[in-house]
Amino acid sequence: MDIFEEAVRLRPDKRAELVDTLLSSLNKPDKEIDRLWAKEVESRIEAYEQGVIKAVSLEEVLKKYQ
């Protein structure tokens, strides 16, 4: 019996748990990516505070794509 056949025989909640675990295993934390995102966030906050960029409301963003 292959893994798929065994998996589909599980109760729905156990299958969902298996799917979640498998997907999570594909998204391992990467410290370098986390560091780069933190740097980007700080840069954007600083630009906002200095008036280089402005905030846009959610409504304005959604209007753009309607």
C-alpha cells in the first residue's frame, strides 16, 4: 500500500493535520530572509516617518483594482 492510499483512509481531521504538517515542512524559516525583511520594514518605516512615502488607505488600494 502506498502513502497516498494510507493517507486517504485517515479521518478527515487527521488528513487535514497531515496536510498542514506537510505544507509547514516546505516553509522552513530562513534567518537570512527574515533579516532582509526586517531591514526592509525598518527602511519603509523610516521613509514614512521622514515623509518620503505616504500611507494609503485600504479603500484606496481596493479602488485601484476594481
